[in-house]
Amino acid sequence: MRNLKVKITKPLLLIIISAILMLIIGTTGTLELLGKGTVSLSLTGAIIFAGLMGCGIFSLLINVLREVFFIAETSRNFKGKIIKSGKYVVVILFTLIITLVAVLGTMLIYWNIRLPPSYETDPVLQLETYTAIPTGNQLEKHHKSNTKLYYWKGNFYLTYQSSKWHLEDKNGELIIAKSQDASEGSWEIVASIKGPGQNDVRDPLITEINGKLFFYFLPNFRFDPGPNTTYWTVSNDGETWIEPQELEVNVLYEDGWKTEAGWVFGRQRPLTEDNITWYVMASGRKNNKRMTILLESTDGINWTEVSVVYDTYGSGEACMEFLPNGEFISTLRVSAMSSWTGYEFGTPHAGTIIATSYNNHRNWSHHADFQTRMDGATLFTLNNRSRIFVAGRNHLGPRIDIGNHVSRKRTAIYEVTKDHLIHLFDLPSNGDTAYTGVVVRGDDIFVSYYTCPINKDYPWIVGICIQTETEIRMAKFSASGLIQYANQFEGG
């Protein structure tokens, strides 16, 4: 027994030391290294403390279980050796399982005790943020996400997904709520949309076309979401909607026009300058190649291809806005601008394509920005379209593993130039976040988005799989203040 106490002393000390360090770093959020300033430890810290804890627990269990299993002398005959070997296998397997659980548990504990990030912004922005739609206490509906915001007939309309988590949820639904002033506690749910059948639904768009309110959304048929078609419905009052129908698009092939489903609308609602022709972007496959195209319509139902926006690498979640000359500027999410996809662990080749149209939307120029991959974004313009901004996901770049599942994310505001993005500031957000909506009313900018609890700082994978409760927040800030603040940077 004395021998056992000696054997477990060092593992116990290692466990205690790792726990103390985890508490200190978690509650301070930083570590001073060699007098070179503070270093934030999120994923790195979780790995370090989980590794130390895992080594300590593994060593402790092995020593204790070996002592327990082998107190009695084991026979040296063949049968005894087989029994001894079997016991060793059981001990090692049991220890590995317990250690793995302890390592994952340690990482979760560390991420839960870490202080939330600071979201200080320049007072000129007059930024205020608040909860628009709380997470609620219903487990099946506590994940609020995929927001869009629209102003129609004196009311703000907020649409969002309500589900159990980020991944496929066949019982999820799209909610439409309205408010006169978009203030906290003022939202009234007026409609719920599902379909087709018992399927996951997400990525709503809402806009007025020819006096009616159109609603577009993407059904999802995969556990790891990957929508591949668009559905639409329409309403006269924003509350009563017709049965959703699959959208078919007129696409130009070498042998002529074809009407087909399978095109996924982007993140920006259909736009018009003259209330005669509306434009929207959609992603899909043509000639066995993934691409994003520009579509036009006069009724919101029948859409026809205008041009190919981008087809070099697979793109999606396209956003667009008019420029002063009537052409378009667009941001497109690109998972990898190379053959190296690196989905789970990210890739240095992920980023954002900024596409600008010319020749009356028939042709496009392109520039790549690797600062972030613009997920779940919305473009908006100020100063008569001379300044373009976007609200979308900040992968805390630039970094070599954009899209990494275990890295941290933010919802952020960027200025968009014709060839690059300029990061301006982050909104209170972390974990599973972004998928924004924007309304500009006078000098007020309203941005809807969703996020894990803002008093935490979870990695993305924790937000989508483990701590899945999210809320929808509203950010309100000054348009003139945003211009004044952005003028400090090169975009101004």
C-alpha cells in the first residue's frame, strides 16, 4: 500500500497543478510570457490543461487499477499468463476511456470558466446591443439562428430558424416576428413556416415584390447541413402564407435554356432599382461545375440567369448591393481556393471573393481576400452607395486555418472595397454565431444576428454540438458614426 501511495503522488500533483493553472488562466483569460505581453489562450490553453490532466489521470488510474487487479499472486502457468494479459487489456481500455472523458470534460470546463472577450467600441458608433429573441427554455427549440431583417409597412420583420441545434433538425421551423421599433421584448410572432414535408429548413430571405411579401428558404436533407434547392411562399399581410413551392430557375446551357430546380439563393434578399426587375444570386451546378450566378425576375417566381458571377472554385452564401453606377458588388463565401479543402481543420485557402459587375451585370471582376471567410453575411450601403459595408462572420483572421471547427468566431462589421475587406469591429458574440440581417432607417443601423451566450467564449464546435443554446441579438448603431469611424482606416 505504501508503494501505491508513492506511485500516485506525482499523478495527483500533476492533476492538482493543471487544475490550479486552468482556474488561474481561465479567470484571467491571458498569460504573460517572458515579458512579451499577454497571450490569449483558448484552444491552446484547452489542449495544454486537458493534456496535463489526461496524463495525470491516466497515470493515476493505471497505478491504482494495477494494484487492485494484481494484489494476489497470479499463476505463472499458461492459463495464469492469459488471465494476467486479459486484465492488462481491460485496465488499459478502461483507463483510456476514462482519460478521454476527463480530457474532453477538462476542455469544456476550461471554456466555461474563461472570461468572455471584451467588446469595447468607439463611442462615436453609439452602439447598443440587446436580446431580440431569447434562447427560451424548450430544449427542442433553444437554438435560434439564420436571421434576416426587413422593414415593411411600418414594421420590422425578423425571420429566423428555431431548432434544437445547428445541425439537421427535421422538427425545426422558420419563425416570422414583427415589431414597430425592433426594441427588446417587442417582438410578436406572426407566422411559422415549414416544408417540404418533415425536413430541416433554414436560410430565410424576405422582401416585397409587386406589393406582396415574398419569403424564400432552403430545405436541408443532410445531417451536416448542405441545402441544394430553394423554396418560396408569398403573403399579402405577412401573416398568412401559401403552401411553399420549390423554385425552378431558367438557366442557359450550350444547347439552350433549361428550367430546373437545384439552385440555392444566396444571403441577400432580391434587390431592385426600378420596382420592375428584381435581382438575386444563386449557387448550384452547371456543366458539372459549382458556380454562383445572377438571376432576374419581374414577379419573384420566374427567375432567369443573367450572368455567371463566379465559377473558379465552389462558392455560396452570396451577398450583393447596388453601386452608384447601377452595377453590383458582391461577397461570396469560398471554402477553399485550391484543391486543399481542409473542412474540419480549416485551410489557408479559405476566404472571400469580392466580385464586381460591369457591362450591365453581364461580366464580373474578382478579388480574393483571405482575412476571413464571409459566412452568413449581409451587405449594406451608406452615403448614396458610395460606402459598402458587410455584417458577417469573423474567423479571427487572417489565419492559416480559416474555418477551423475548434477556433473561435465572431459576428463583425467590415467595410468592403472593390478588392479587399477592412475589419472595423466585433459585436458581442462567440461560438456558433453570425447569419445576419440589416435594416438602415435614417441614421440608425439595425443588425440582427445569433450567438452563443455572450458571457462565454466557446469554440465553434462547442456551439454547434454541445452548448447549442443560442439567442438572437440586435445591434443598433449610428450610420454617420460608422462612416466617421471607418474614415480612420484605409477605406475612408
